[in-house]
Amino acid sequence: MLDSASHQQVSVQPRRRRGLAVAGVFVGAVLAVVVVNGIWSRSSSEAQLKELADTTALPVVAVVNPKATVATSHLDLPGRLEAYFRAPIYARVSGFLKAWYVDIGAPVKAGQLLAEIEAPDLDQQLLQAKGALASAEAAEALAKVTAQRWTTLGQTNTLSKQAVDEKAGDLSVKAAQTKAAQANVERLSVLADFKRVVAPFDGVVTARNTDVGALINADSSAGLALFVVSDTKKLRLNVNIPQNYVPAVKISSKVDITVPEYPGKTYSGVVEASARSVDAATGTTRMQVVVDNSAGELMPGAFANTRIELPQDMQALSIPASALVFGEKGLRVALVDEAGKVSLRKVAISRDLGQTVEIATGLSRTDRIIESPPDGLVDGDTVRVVAAAAPAQAAKH
């Protein structure tokens, strides 16, 4: 009876140990799951927090598309008046200014004497050249007589043919030397004529940069001109036309011109020529307007405002004025691509309408423009777009 109870007690103990082991394994597994879940939850939370921090750190911007608008019926642009003919007059001979006879503002005729230059070195060179010419002519005359005599003697077989040919050749050499001396005299004589400084055409003296006794150096054309003569009866006006409007501005188009010194007065001009090329730096084409100035009221070098009539169907692109970025590289706008990357593009304004501006060059209808670019934005920056602009609709101003 005792042995049966002992045997039962011994068999129960292993079962208890196995139960405790199973329970321990289960508890360990549960703890491992809890720990792994905690680590994963923490890593996921940190990744989400980092992603949220990176997202919130990006500048938030709103974008717009350029709007197509019907352009104004005229184009207002600044310009600069220039003389139709303008001649800076430099000295062709070196020396000293002997006298000048006209001052700035004086009307002159073609060929009128403006000043005289004293050139003693040139005078001496001309005298020397004339002496060399006289010597060459005398030598030629002697060689001619000698050659004739030797030719006569050669016909009588008194002299050899070789001796006769030598004298004939000497005559040819002397004749060539005479021609060279004559050419040198003529060259110096022409230079001597430049001691008289004359007007090249009818006009007005717009500059005088010399005075009596001034040293004149003909070898340097980089210095100031002695005089500047300008024909002011007709003026040129250079205007830079934005690329968008170039097809509308035809040769012979009428141009209205105003200047600050005559407020309320309008002058007429005509487009005479076009450069037919676009300046890559400004996005404009230079055109030349001819202005009648027979009354003499307009002045070369003066600033002028121009108004050019345009067809009514001209299209323009307008954007908010707040989208413009002013900096050392000029006027630009900030564009955003689908990935949120920023690129700055240079533009040219054709008209400033206050809250909006019309863009002449640099943009297309499909560009996405930051409406109000944050400070410090540079090429390659990433931004977060919060509102995309709807497709632009044509509108009339």
C-alpha cells in the first residue's frame, strides 16, 4: 500500500516540471513578442516623426500659371536719340593746334575750316621729299642723255652691245626712282592738307576737345576727338522691342515720341530698320526709328519715350507682381516642377500694371510659378506645393 502511494507521487513530479517548462516557454515567447513589438513601434514612430519633420521643414508655396491676356493696343518703351550722321574728327598730322574757328553749337557747312594745326616736322619732311625728287629728276635726265649717246655710238659698233644695254637699264632705274620720289612728295602734300581741319558735312559742332597750343598726336586715335560734328536735322531713335511684340512692329510703323523738356508735345517718327536678331541678355530686338528734327528742338543723346501702335489681337502673358524675384542676376521668377524642385528663370517685363505684370520673354502658358517666393530661394531647392493653379483662361484688360 505504501509502495503504490510512493510510485504515484514520483510520477506526478515530472508532469509538474514539464508544465512549468511549457509555461516558461510561453511566457518567454509572450515577452519576446512584446519587446519586438515595442521596438518596431518605436522605430516606426521615429520614421514617421522624421518624415513629418522633413515635410514640415520644406517651404510651403502656392503656384500659379501665366494667364493669356489680350495685350494693349500700344507699346510704351524708352529710347535714346542719336544724330543721324555723327563724325568724331581726329587729327591726321602731329603738331600743335595753331587756331580753332568754331565752338560747340555752331552750325557748319561741308568743307568749312574748323581749326589749323602747326606741323613743323611734316613741313621739313615735305621739303626733304621735294629735294629728293629734284635730285632724282636730274639723275634721270642725265641717264637719259647718256643712254641716247651710247645708243648712237652702239649703232656704229664703237661700243659693245652690253655697254649700251647697261646705260639703258640705268635710265630705267633712274626713272623708277623719280616716280618713287614723286609719290612720296604727293603723299606728304596730302598729309600737309590735313593741317586744315574741315567739316565733313553740314551739321552742328556738338563737341570741341582741344584748344590753342594743345599737342596733337596723330598716332593715337584712342583719345578724344578734336571736334564732333553731328547732322541733327534728322535723328535716330533706338528702341528695344520685346520679343513677343516684334512681329507686330513692322518697318514703316508710325511712332509717337515725347521728351521731358517739352511736356505735352508729340513728335512723329517712322520705324526704318530692325536688327532682326534677339539679344540673349535682354530678350529684345533693337529697332531704329527716324525722327524729323528740322525745327532743331530735339537733341542728340536725349532720353525719349515712345508709343508704338499694335494690332488688337496681340497676346501677352501676365503674372502677379509678387512672383518677381529681384537680385544680382536680374529679374527672375521661381518655377516648380512636378517633383517640387525649384528653378529660377530670367524674364523681361513688357508692361507693369501694378498688381500684375505682362511678361515679354521667358515664360510659357504651362509653367508653374511660385506666387510669392520665400526669401533665400535658390536653384535646386525643394518646396511643398499646397495649391496648384487651374489652367489659365484668356482675359481682356
